[in-house]
Amino acid sequence: MDVGDRAGTGNLGATGERPLAIEARGLVKRFDGFTAVDGVDLAVPEGAIYGILGPNGAGKTTTLRMLLGIIDPDAGLRRVLGAERPHDVAHAIGYLPEERGLYPAMKAYEAIAFVGALRGLPLAEGRKRGKALLEEHGLGYAIDRQIRQLSKGMAQQVQILGTLVHEPKLVIFDEPFSGLDALNQGKLEKMMRGLAEKGTTVIFSTHVIAHAERLCDEVAIIAGGKVPFAGPVDVARDRIRPQVRLETRADDGTWRAALPADVRREGRFWNFILPESGIEPLLRALIEGEAGILSLSIERAGLHDAFVAIAGEAAARALEEGTSEEQRA
């Protein structure tokens, strides 16, 4: 059965919405009896920045490798850039693996050209583009330096440029921010946004929620090889009702009865989840009861809180531990 023929999973382009760069349904991968990926569904719109968010060991890399055709699923279906065989469109895909690797004796521009040649770009054109990309991204001084002469962060930037040199329609980054300092992480985020603005689909895996929250149109949350949520970031955040922070001049009064049962008191501040009825009935009670409203704010839940609600406390702790380990390194 074709992926698009399954009930409710057809190509979104047929309904007037954005067409899909990637469709996957029920992907399963086992290694020696261990199920690393267990029924993953994904639908990545063309031109989106799409994040696969989860702790180390959740199944992110295995999922990406199945989409790329590096390994085949034991079950499930996939379609990448319209092709059911990912290798048929390999020339239109850029891939940065989690395990970085460049030949240390190669010069920076040659390394970029070599990676492009693996995707079908002629070496001469790759060398020309490699030099131009290094200049464009502030690395012109490193054009003739060997990879072994570059810092780890610089070498990673060279490999990122190699991922893009053949001007792919789809770019897949596996943990691209690992090993980059804050300045170069910001540059990479800007690069990703630029790619999406030009219509390139960008997928990246990460265990750092902040990157996903800043960059992504949509995310797939993965934990234990399963995807409990896949869709727009705003929809994930809306799984949790907004939080209200209220400051009153009065400590007590008839208005107190209008506060929800789950209210928490912190000095003059009252913190609680926005009631289903909205804020208007509460405001009327506060005004009529002369509570003396000093301040009131309604804060939408962040992606971290959404991740905890969707994936569970254990997955969230694993995510935070992975981030802490990277920061210590």
C-alpha cells in the first residue's frame, strides 16, 4: 500500500495545503531483538524547519537513517521527496551525520567539494562553490588549510558547508549544534532560517529544547522509539493551558472564591492555570470584590512544559541530563 493511500495520511498537497517533503508511516527498526524505533509516523511539509526532539537513545538517529535509506525499516513505509526509494533522490538531499568525519589531510575547500561529489556535484564545480561558501561564511582564511589544522568547531562548519554545497532540496542535520559554541550555534540557526526562506526543507534532530522552540515550524517528540506527538509547535504548547500570574493589593475578600482550586500563593502573587471559562469572569469578580489588581499576566506554556506533559517526566529528565553533559563537555 502506498503511504499516501492510507486513510487520513494522503499527500497534503492534494488538499491545498503545503505538499510533503517526507511521509513516513509505522516505521519500525529492531536490532538484535531490541526495538529502537516502534511505529514512527512523520509528515514533514516542504520548506519547513522540522525538529525531531528527544533524549539521547530515543531513536532519533535511527529514524533519520531510515528516511535516508542508510538502513531499511523492518516495517512501515516512507516517501522522501516523492520517492519511495530514498537513494533515487540522494542527489537532492544534504546530510550531516551525528558522527562527524572529514579526511584530515584535505584542504577545507577540497573537503567541501568531496562531500558534494558524493551527491553528484562535479569536483571542479564543488571546489569553486567550496571557496565561495567559505568566504561567504567568514572562513575565507581557512580555504587552503588542512582539516587537521582547524579547530573542532571550524571543522564542523566546513562539514556543514559540504552538506549544502550541491544545493539540496532537503537537508537533514543530526544533532548539528553539538560541538559548536554559542556564536556558531547562532550562525547555524540563521543559516537554517535562510535555507527555509529559499524553500529548502530542513530537518534536524536535537535534545536541546531551546533550539527547537526558536527554529521549528513543527516538531516530532520521540521517546522510547515512539512518537507521542508530531505537529506544529503551537499545538504542542496548547496541550497545557496558559498560566495566570495575578498580583493583588488585598489579601482576602469575596473575590477569593473566584480563584481556581489549584491556585498557589507567592507573596502578593497568585499563580494558577487559566480557567476553562477564560479570564473575563475572574476579572469581574476581582473588580467587584475590590481585590486591587496590581498586575496580571497570562503566559503560554513553553515547549519544555509541553514535552514533559507529552513524553513524561522520565524522558524530560533524560533530555536535561543530555543537555547538561554536553555543556560540561
